Amino acid sequence: MSSPFAGEHRLMRPNFKIRRANFLISAFMFSAVFSVWAQENKKDEIPPGMEMIEVKPGYRQLLPKGIKISKAGDLLKIEDLKDYLARRLQDMEDRFKQNEAAQAESKKEMDVRFAKIEAKDEELKKNIEGNVSKAESAGYDIKREIDSRIARIESAQEGLKKNIENRLTEVEPGLEEFRRELDELKRTVSEIQEALEAAAAKK
């Protein structure tokens, strides 16, 4: 019997270096468009991944969620957008690596457990075959008992397989959350670029 987990589980990993370069190239456009967006879209729905923050009395600015803001006197100091994008991408890459490591560790553990159960199964089958040979030579018919023992072994295998599958699915939500956040960041960049183009067209 071969383990259903004998093959490698591989994840298509995004090329973060290329994506990082593309996002950083786009970063400088944020500064030019944030004020325009804040003034011209006060009544519009705030895009996903963005929020309106009061940076000084009577003035609110559209900024990405999670951007670092510190106080400088009475004003708020906003994190440089290039630093923000680089930090977000690095954070996502780190989380992706952690999820990959967790999945690899789970797979390794499952493979070890499955190898042990396979070895035990082989031992049980050999014992059963030996008992059959002895029974046949003695003229006994124990087929029903043997079938029952084999059925119990197969049932135990099925239960173990389901347990392993459940363990593997526990890793997937973390990867899905990472993919959703990455898509949200990409949508935010796209919306800002569209706003910049719209503002330029009005001039």
C-alpha cells in the first residue's frame, strides 16, 4: 500500500522581488493623488483597504489601512508610502514562508505516521496469512473471522486518513488570508492609479 501523501505538496509562490519592484515604482504616485482624492471624493465610498484619517484639524486624508502614523507636535507624521509598501510586502512574504513551513512540517509528520501504520498493517496481514495457513492445514474455516479483522484494519486506516486530511486543511486558511490581503493591496494600487489618471484628465 502506498501512502496518499507520498507526492510532494507544492505551492505556486509569487515572485515577490518583481512584485516589490512594481509596487515601489507605483508608490510615488500615491503622494500626488491622495490630496486630490480626498478633496474630490469626500462623498464617495471609501475604497477597500483605505481609510480617511484626520491629519490636522479640519483636514482629512485618504490613506492605506495599516500605515504608520506618529505625532510631530500638533501634526501627524505619516509613514513614507514607499516604506509602507515595502513593509507590507515583506510582512506578507514572511507570513507566506511561515505557512509554507507549517504545511511542510505537517506533511512530514503525516508521512511518518502513515509509514508506521503501513508497517503495522503489513505485520498484521502476515499474521493473518499465517493463521489462515494453519487453519487450512488443520481443516478449520475461519474466513468470516479473518474478513472481520481485515475490515477493522481498513476502517482504522480510513479514520487515520480523514484525520490527516483535516490536519492539512488547518494550514489552508492562513494561505487564503494572505492571498486576500495581497489582492486587496493590488486593488488599492489600481484604484489610486485610476484616480491619478482621472485627476490628470481634468486639468
